[in-house]
Amino acid sequence: MSGGSVDFAILGAGVVGLTTALELRRRHPGCSVRVLEKEPAAGLHASGRNSGVLHAGFYYTADSLKARFCVEGSRRMREYCADRGLRVGKHGKLVVARTEADHAGLDELLRRGAANGVRLRAISEAEAREIEPRVRTAGRAIWSPDTATVDPAEVMAALAADCTRQGVELRTSEPVLAAGPGWVRTPAGRIDVGHIVNAAGLYADRIARGFGFAEGLEIIPFKGLYLYSDEPPSALRTSIYPVPDLRNPFLGVHFTVNVDGHAKIGPTAIPCFWREQYGWHERFRAGELAAVGAAVARLWLADSFGFRRLAAQEMRKYSRSVLVGQAAELATGVQVGQYRRFGRPGIRAQLLDRKRAQLIMDFRVEGDERSTHVLNAVSPAFTCSLAFADHVCDIVDRSA
Ligand SMILES: Cc1cc2nc3c(=O)[nH]c(=O)nc-3n(C[C@H](O)[C@H](O)[C@H](O)COP(=O)(O)OP(=O)(O)OC[C@H]3O[C@@H](n4cnc5c(N)ncnc54)[C@H](O)[C@@H]3O)c2cc1C
């Protein structure tokens, strides 16, 4: 059975896959571009299940791809939303100090923000209270006026509609069963492909290995749970984040004000036992359990970047009272009774360097003249996507 031939095949209809497909189509209008997605619609994994924050770009060191694409990506995503009539919540964000020991962390974020060209203000505790009367902070804080929120599912639906309108062939419910240089196999048969872009999120490392890439690397899944507030919209005026532990890629328990003005707590970063473990039994795969278990065990033994402590702390966050208790360090008037509803979790496709037992912090792109593999498209890849897609397409074009 033959699935025909195409110039470009994109594996995965997340935000990376769709923005890359649109950009390839724009650059090569005479070429065929096909997106293959295993699910019945685009954006059913991380891209449709994230916090929806358009990050301003001050967490990342200036030499990183994250820093390079975050400011432009956020600006372009806001323009895209305005153009398509999608909602953008312009609530900004406060980064607070839980104790004075966090002041060094605030200074480091200010330094990174300045290096990355991000608009930030170092403010006093009193100024922070003017912005958000309920905020708790020890002495000072950072105000980021350009942090915004969107509804990621709305954005994904708009991108999918754009793909169809612009002649990208978006094939849903068509899983990639195997792939190698110049070909892809799906239930519809073998497809001959000029260039393959692997944007398969949680499975990107597996697919990359079929091409001889992602050597020594393994994706391990971390679950992000959200607890939703019953308080009315605008009960919190702005998102509130703690100073994160910059040794790992997670931002700690925080409040995000959604596009509709409601606040949510989360996301957690709880290690999963298999890749799409959204619920206790959902999408169980024994092979993955063994591989993820081995990777987590390696991290546990090495304990580089304080993994044991992180994992133990994160596992406790399945408890509503623990999660709310930690969030209550950031704002006053926060009670367990107001936070009764866990929302849809998302799972991060976090890349691990097996040999060094380290989580990879930056995006990673590997490839050659026949294929390009996007690995470690973790946060803020949603924010960066429109700018990052240009970078991926530059790599594809250079390789031709
Ligand atoms: C809890 C959480 C919160 C986050 N918050 C933010 C945030 O606030 N701001 C931000 O910028 N970023 C955030 N992120 C990160 C952001 O969501 C991701 O970086 C981004 O969505 C990655 O997009 P992607 O296209 O690489 O992956 P995905 O969205 O996972 O897409 C990959 C696609 O590939 C498909 N696929 C996999 N295997 C196959 C196969 N064999 N055949 C066909 N299709 C396949 C999958 O079904 C999926 O649709 C968050 C992530 C999580 C999990």
C-alpha cells in the first residue's frame, strides 16, 4: 500500500508542527506539505494543555535558543491573536521573594531580563501591593508588564484552520508507525518524503532514533496539574510567581490569571511513569514504564540538581492542601475551600542527557539533509513557536 509522496512531512500537529508547516508552506508555495498527527485533532497534548502564558523571556540565559526566540515569539503570538480575534489576557506578572534569601534570585532574573531585552521593573513591596493588593513578598519584587495569557486550545484551532486554508494537508488520526530517511510509514502505507520534520513532542526522541539522532538522550515525562479557583474573575489582578530554582527548568507553584480573569494554581512537575499518563491508568505502556523508570532511577542515584528533593516535593503536590498551602505563600486570602477543581493536566516532554544525568535546559534541534528533529520543545516553546518555526525552517533550507 502506498501513501504517495510529499516534499515535506511534519510529524506531529502540536504548536511546533503547525507553525513549522505554515512557514514551510509560505517559503515554498510550490511544494507539498503534509502534517501527520496520531490524534483525531491538532493540539491534544502539551500545546493544548499548557498554562497559556506568553512568557516575557527573563528566565533564560542570553546564550540560549529560549532567550533568542521568546521576546519575538511573544510579540508575534500577541499579533497573531489580535489578527485572528483571539483573546489575550494582559494581566502581567509579579515575581516575588518568599524570604530575603530570594533577593539574589530576583537580581539574577533582572540581569537575564536586561540581557534578553525584556521590559522589567524592580519594585518595592509597597509598589507590588499597588499592582496586586493580595500579594505577599519579602521586601521587593519584579513586575513584568509584558507577560500575557492566551487560551492555548483557541490558538491551536486557529493554527489548524490556517494550515487547511493555506494548503497544508493536515492528516489527523494518522499515526507514524515508523520512519527513516526519505520515508514514513502510517496505517495508510509508505509515504516517500523529501524532508521530514519530527515535531512529535513526547515521542520525538523515539522517532529521531530511527534516523540515528537523539543519541544518549531520552524524553522523560513530567505532569503539570492545575487547581482552579472558585473565586470570581479578577479576584487576583495579575499572575504571581515565586523565584524559581534556576538549576531545573520548572517555575515552582504559582498563580496564573487566565484569559477569562480566573486564577489557577500550578502546574506541578510530577514525574510520570509513562509518557501519556494523564490519569492513573490512561494510555498505559509497559515498555515505557521500564524505560522511564530506568531514567528516573538514574536521576535519583546521581541526584544532580537536587532531583531527589524535587521529586519528593512534587509527588506531595497530588494533595490539594499541599498545593494550595504553597500557593498561599504568594498571596493572602488563599484557602483550600476556594480550590476544589483540578483541571486537565499537561505533560512536559523533558529531555534527559542519560550519561550526565542532567535535564537539558534549552531547545535542541538535530538533523541532516533528509530530516530535522525538534527535541526538548519544553516551555516556553508555545510562546516562542512563531519565531522558533523560522529557525527550524532556516535549518531545513540550509540542509537542502
Ligand atoms: C503543564 C505545561 C505547562 C506549560 N505552560 C507553558 C506556558 O505557559 N507557556 C509556554 O510557552 N509553554 C508552556 N508549556 C510548553 C508548551 O506547551 C510546549 O513547549 C509546546 O506545546 C510543545 O509543542 P510541541 O508541538 O513540540 O508538542 P506537542 O503539543 O506535544 O505536539 C506533539 C504532537 O505530536 C503527536 N505525535 C506524537 N507521536 C506521534 C506519532 N508517532 N505519529 C503522529 N503524531 C505523533 C502528538 O499526538 C502531539 O499532537 C507548557 C507545557 C506543559 C506540559
